[in-house]
Amino acid sequence: MLTTGYGPAGPSRVIDLAKESAFDLGAIHVRPSAREVLLPKRRELLEPRVMQVLTALAQADGEVVSREELIERCWAGRLVSEDSINRCIVRLRKLGEAAGGAFVIETVPKIGYRLQVAAGWVADAPARLRPWSQVRAGWGAAALGLIIAAACLGAWLVARPEPNLRTAVLPFAVRGSGAEARAVQAGLQDAIISALTQQQVPTAGRDAAPRPGHGRARVLVGGDVEVIGQALRLRVRIDDARSGAMLWSAVLERPATQATALPDQAGAMVADVLHLAQRDFGHDLRKADPLVLADYLKVVQLTRLGPGRATELLQVERDLTRRAPWFSRGHSGLACDLGSSLQSQPPQIAARWRAEALAEVRRAQALDAYNGDAYLALALIEPQRAWAVREAHLLRGLARDPQNADLLTILASLDRSAGFGKAALPLQQQALMLDPLSPPKTSTNVYALIGTGRLTDAESLIRRGLKLWPDYAGLRRGALYARLLYGSPDEALAALRVYQTGDPILDPVAEQAWRSYVEDRRQGRRSRRTAELLVAAAKPTWSDSSEIVSALAQLGDVDAALKLANDLAVADPVYYNQPALFEPASAPMRRDARFMAVMSRLGLTDYWRSKDRWPDFCAEPGLRYDCKSEAIRVSPGTRS
């Protein structure tokens, strides 16, 4: 039986994977701290939540575990959907099948689930994978000391603890006076520790000192809170626990009226960067000195700031690969960012960056053949319209690294851009489940929900995301366009007031156009002036121009929408936000057969025909043409 947190009264704690011991299920060996399952002939990596559910079921030792207990132990009692639990159970059943039936998970109707190890597996298991009780039973007491010594050595060799960024969260200082600052300071440690626990980053208590049961921290989190006029300023920093060197810092400033959200926002930021570092370095954390960690955390910070910092980002990534040539994901990360930038560069620079990116991919794969990000880089290096080639790279990457949230996100993006929104949504949701505190993945989930018409769910996710990351550009942009295109006129105007204050999303020309659009919607009219303003606001190098196409289509000006869609496709596909063409607001344009000519310019009709896979809109009601026939008619290879 496993040594667990279960007792006669049921579950006693939320599962912290970093603190869970390895265990066996028949002939497979499970290491919760590494999220790793060792099958007889291969290794699989489980997403954190799935590993928590497996651990909870295994710790019940054959007893039924209710859905309520799973939620309490694996989701810390938070409200979760039935789908979230079902996805974990389905994944684990597939794992049991892949292990040749080593275990099964039985559904007990209206109660919960029971994990059962298949009969006969333990006796046939390799000696190193058998439970300790089975090994011990065949030996006499005289050999017990030798067995214990061998078991200790075997445990160190076979299941050494996964290196981690054990974090001590220090008390935050309060500069000056003020009840608001003290109130924020009081909640910071708990909020940061809670976020770290959610992201499976182990904590070492609330200070840097070694404590029984905590171990010594690898990094320290601390900072200070200060009242600045009518605002609160929070400084957060991550330091190396041994040298004291600063690894990362951030400053959050909020009006005093919004200060209560600061602890959760700080927790989300800290947990996001440390989770990524722990995930990407893996066993190589043992080699990472403070300078390497600082470079990596700077890369994450610049990535979160958006494409405007691309030059600085590439320089830091090059420094990181020189400083840590052994770091596979450092090389693949540089290749990914080179690949995503090269198509907007002049030809000579693009050629040079492409060669550099391919060289970095080779280095990454030589260091780690299972690094899925290397395949992600190959997909990003390809031209935008090489749909089938990009898809093939992504699928090969997922075959090597099936729980790679970034691969899932980009594959979902490709599907959405090709009109397969229904197929993209579960991929995007799986990516967010793997990386729940990622602002980019939260943002892309918002767009995926909008694309499938799930506007209420999208609005709920927007509110959650903006509570944690109110400054994140992708979420602010998603919130603005969701309300402009799908909210009431009053909601749209309110969004313009919010998102055009401070750091505006729209330039003055675009803002005027959108205000005219909202007024047309209020009046139930279609004015030539609004169409002219919207077209004038569209720019080939501005991805938001695709939303203007949607606005024209929604107002019923299909001719203007199709002309602009076509002009943008011809001008510069790098900046074309193609998923917007398949969102609900664009439906009037898709019902016109001329839409397929735009799809042909983007290379999509050939892609659909080569895969014999047809986009969601082909089954939409009111379509006045046959997708397959029209695709054949407009495809370049079939024109007379």
C-alpha cells in the first residue's frame, strides 16, 4: 500500500506533486514529482492535473474516490466543470491501455472512480518496479540490512527527485504608512504561495532559513509595497537563495481603489515565470547558475511584453545560448522567435535568420530528441501559406512531446486560421489546463471561444484573465473587440472608454471608425460614411484590420468586406489575423461564394482539398454554394 495523505477519515491534503513519493502500478513506475510514468518500453509525461488525479486514485488503494474528493485534492476545492474531470479520466484510461492493461479505472455510477491494478501484473514485473512489500516478502530477516541499503541506492539511481525551483516567499516590506499598503502586504505571501502550488512549484515556507520538512530554497521571492499619491506600487523580485543575486523583478502600480487585486496579480506573475523555468530546464536545473536563470527569466518577461521587444528578446536569447550551450530549450526558444520574426524582415536578413534558426533547431534536437519546441520552431520557419508542412511539423512534435502546451496552442491557432474552430477549441483548452496561469494561453482561449460562438464563456474568461493580468495586451485587445462586435452598443462604448484610456489600443482614425460603427449598430443602419471610415482605418501591417472586415460583414456591407479581405490577403499575409474571417460576425461574408476566392489567395482551398478536410462554415445554414465544388473552381491548379 502507498504511504499517502489518506487515512480512515479520507483525504487529508491537496496533492502537491513535488512532495509525493514515487510508486508502482503493476509493471509501470510513477514519479509524481517529475510527472513521469515509466512504461516497460517507453516514458510518458503527464500534465500536472492528470498526475494529481492518478496519484489520488492510486493512494485510495482500490477504494472508490468520489468526484468531490478529487476536486478537493486535485483542484483545491475550486469550482471545476465535469469536462475537466472527464478529460483526466479519459487520459488515464488511455495510459492504462498503452501499458498493456496494467491498470483500469472503473466508473462507479453517481459516486466516483476506482483504480484497480490488473491481476498478475505485479508478479511479472521487473524487480526494480515491484512494490517494496513484494520484494521484502521473499527474503529473510538476516538479509534485511543489505536489502535496505540496496533499496536506498536503487531509489537514488532510479527515482532521484526531479530538480525544482523550491521557493521561499519572504515577508514584503511596507514603505511609509497607509492602511491600504498594510492590507496588501498582509495577503501577499499567501497569494504567491497559493499560485506557486497551483503551478506545481514547491515552496519552502515563508522565509529563507532551512526548516524541517521544507528543505533549503533555491530562490527567494520578496519585495515591498508603497503608497504613491492615490496609487499603490508593488515591487516584486526573485533572488538566488545562495548568492543573493537578483534574477527577476517587476513593478505593479494600481489605483488605491483596485489595490485588493495586487496580491493575486503578483502571485500569477511569479508563478508563471518560475513554472516555465522549472518546466523548461527540467533536470538541467542542476547546471543553471544565477546568470543563466536571470537570462531565462528575462526572456520570459520580454515574451510577455509582446512583439515590440523582438530585437531585445533575440539578443537576450543569444546570450542565453552562449552562456548555457547545454540548454536544449534555450536553443529551440531562440529558433522559435527567429522563425516567428523572419517573415517580416527584408529578404537578406530573413535568409540569415532562417539559417540561424535551423542551426539552433539542430542543436536543440542533438541535446534532447524529445524537445517538442524544436518542431514548433520548424513550423514557424515555414511560410504562412505552407499549411500542410506546418501542420506536419507540429504533429511530429506532439508525437515526441504530447503534453507540450505551446505546440498545442500553435496547432490550435493553425486550425482556427484554416476554419477549423471546433477542432481547435479542445486543443486550446488542453493547453490552458497544462499552463493555467499563462496570460498568452488565456488570451488565445478567449479567441477560440469567440470563434465557436461561446461568447458567455469567453466573457467569463476575459474577466478572470483581466483580474490577474490587467495590463496584458492580448487580453485587453480581446476584451475590446468582443464588446465592439458582440456586445450591446452601450457595452461597446463603455469598452472604448476603458481601453482607450492610458495606453490606447486604437489609433485616433480607428477609434473614430469604430465609434461610427457602434452608432450604426445602435440605429440599425448601414452608412457609406462608416464603411469609408472603417476601410480607411485598415492597414496591411496591422493585424486588427481583420476585425474591420468582420465589422463590415456584420453591418451587411459584404462587397466592402470581401474587397478588404482580398486586399489584405494580397498585401501582406504575415499580419493577417485569419481566424477573424471564421468568427460569427463574419458569417454574412462567408455565405457569398466570392469568399472562396479569398480563401484561394491564402492557399486554403488547396489545403482543404489535399486533406479532404472541410472547414466548419461549409456546414453553416444559409450557405448559397457547395464548398467542395467552389474550392475546385477557384483553386489555381484547376483554373482554365
